[in-house]
Amino acid sequence: MVVDTGVRGFIPASMISDHFVDNLNDYKDQELELEIIEIDPATNRLILSHRSVLEAKNAANREKLMSTLHEGDVVEGKVARLTDFGAFVDLGGIDGLVHVSQIAYERVNKPSDVLKVGQEVKVKVLSVDFDKNRISLSIKQTLPEPWDNIEEKAAAGEVLDGTVKRLTDFGAFVEVFPGVEGLVHISQIAHEHIATPGDVLSEGETLRLKFLMLILKEKRLALSIKALTEAPKSEDNDKRSNKKNNAVSDNSTADAPDEESGFTLGDIIGNELNDSENK
């Protein structure tokens, strides 16, 4: 780029900014603060840099930020770059990383699906590494917690719509509200026996489910598919016959297997679920 400073000057494309510039015409007719990099007396021309001025300002801002920024702070920033693993946010002289897992409570496959370069965002500082000039940030921790007021959104016995997010050997995790997943235990998928949830369900599938139980302090939600479907007649007849012949009391289902009680707390939210969440 050629500039007029009273003396003819030239700014190489690599020195117009501290990041790649696709179209130099964006700078046409703009006033820039420049540093003289080289003087060529023979041609009476200057080699100038705007990048060095920006880098000097950013370095000063970086020093200030690193001394004033603390874990837990909530600050404003602008999305500078997007990668497959997260978003780099410019805090005003230094970039911090929002890992893809910290963008939203719901699953995000690619940061570019929900963020754009230049977008202004509010972030929470998770950690600051002064030695490595690294800052870890979170967008989702500035957002309302999805489990807040969950009891007001739905109650046991209600019918919900959800999307299958993950399949395990013992059941399916289904998102019923943004960021809120419940477990459909394998015993609650169908009346007939199934070997694995993947035999009848697939990730991304939309389902109608019955809300069975909520343990809010552990953020666990029990759901059922089969509770919304009729049991095969043969199964109904067998149950009625067994109850009549054995005079089973209504309270006996507390100790009954899955086929009678529908689900048990251990089945739905027991050790298997803990193992899954710790993987």
C-alpha cells in the first residue's frame, strides 16, 4: 500500500495489520498511526508499518490485562478466531481460549455453528497462566444454568419431547430441554426385551417420553418410552393371572423386578450412570 505522508511511503501488505488482511482496499483513505521501518534516500521513500504500532499497543494492553485479570472475572471480548476445538476471544490485547466444551451447555459440534468472527461475547475467566500467557475462558458459565427452575418446566408424569444424544449399553441419554439430558434406562425403552439400546434407537432421533423421576441435587432425570405404549396383550394377561393366583399386594412392586415395577432407582441412576459420566 502506498501512503502520502508528505514524503512517499510504502506499507507492505504484511505490515498493514497484526492479522491477515484479505482486501487492502478496506484501508483506503484511512488515517493510520505508522512507524518508520526503513528510509530509502535514493528513492526518497519510506517503508512504514502499522502492524508494529498495533503490536506495541497490544503488548502494553497484555501486560495490563495479565496483572489485573483474575480467575472468576466476567469480561467482554470479541471473537478473533475459530478452530475445531474452540474460539479465541480478544480481550483487548491478548487472546483467551473458549474450549468447545465451554461454549454452551448443549453439545456444540463446531464452534462456527454458534459463533462468528467479530462477534462480541461475555466470558468468564477460568484460569490465567502468567508464565505461558494463556487464558482459559467460558461462555456457558455466564449463561443461565439449564437445570435452574427445571421443576417449573416439567413434573413427574408429564409427556416430553426429546432428542437422543448418546447411547450406552444400559440406556439412552435424551435431551429434553437445552442442556438438560435425562436417562431412558434400557428397561424403559420397550416392553419386549432388547439386547442394546442401539438396536431400536439412534442418535439424533426425536422421541416422546414420560417424565418418571427427578433428583435435582444430582441433576438426574429418569425417562420412559415404554410408559407411553401399550404392553402386548400376552404380557397383560400374564400379569393379571399372576396377580390373581398369587394374591400379590399393591405394595409388593417395591421388591419386584423391572418387568413389574417398570424401573428401580438403582437401574436408572445407579453405579452404571456414574461410570458413564466419569468416562
